[in-house]
Amino acid sequence: MLSTVHRGAAFENRALRVLQTNLSMSLNHVGGKSDGGIDLRGWWWLPFTPSAFADPTHRQRVRVFAQCKAERKKTGPKYIREMEGVLHRYFNDPNPMVALFISESHFTKEALLRVQSSSIPFFLLHLPSEHEDDIGSMVWNEALSGTNGLLQGKVEARWERSLDSDRAGRPSLWVQNQRAPSWTPEKLRSPER
């Protein structure tokens, strides 16, 4: 049985892998005792234009500040309010930004309502503990995904069914009715291309 610290670190590492492999995010671990409420920080590489599909280096980056919780009980609105408070100190950053909250447990109805009413672009991600690379759900608020939001209604999360009967499927990113393959600058430098 893992200690709470080791369990949290393992969950953060798992989140890093899932986000880079599936959702075009290149994040770094910054968590620790004095992390200021941020566990992961980095960039989300989004293809807003057709040219970004042909040449991924034309993708636009969005600043990501993430917090991870590997708790057994459902995630409530307290954590969402804390994340809102943490992000207020970054409002003067010239880069567009999103709050990403990653939980091993489900989100309560109250947490979902809090996110939907927030003026901060929010992305909730549920990574259940059953399978290492499973994504349980993704929730975006209007400040992130709406036509007047950060993504201007151009990027969608769609659920894709799995052909594997043991798996439920997973969400993926779609732009202008095209599935957006996951890409980060690290993939350019990777010899496994």
C-alpha cells in the first residue's frame, strides 16, 4: 500500500502521461510543499486553424495550471474555489490560461455547478483508477469552450467509443469537425516519430 505522498506523486505522473499522449499538453511537475496550489504547469497545444493540422508547429499554445487530487471521496466545490483563488494571481499573465483540475474520483454536482458558473476557463478531468490510461470524463465550462470563451467554440471534446469490449471509450479533441491528433513540441524532438 502506497503512502498518501507516493500515491499523489504516482497520480500526478500518470496525469502527465495521459495529458501528453492524448490531449496535446506538455506540462511539468511543480508540486510540493510550497507549490502554491499548482501541481502541474505548462502548455496546451491547440490547432485552431486548418494549417495547424498540416503543420503542427502552427498550433497555438494556452497556459495550463493544474491541480491533481488522488482521493477516494468525490471532489467537491471547495477544491474548485481554491483553484479559482490560486489562478487570480496569474491574471496579469499575457498568455491565455486555463485551470485544469484532475481527480481520481468523480466530481460532485456542486463542484460541476461551481465550475460552470466560474468566469475562469476551467477544465475538469476524471482519471479513474481502474486502468492506467483511461479517461473517465472531461468537463469544460462556458468560459473555456463557449463561443465567447477562450477556445471560441472552435475546439470540442467528443466521446469516442472503443472497439475493445473491456473499455468504455475515451474523449478526444475535435476542431472544425476533424479529430485533432495529440501533438506537443516534445514529439518533434522524439526519435520514435
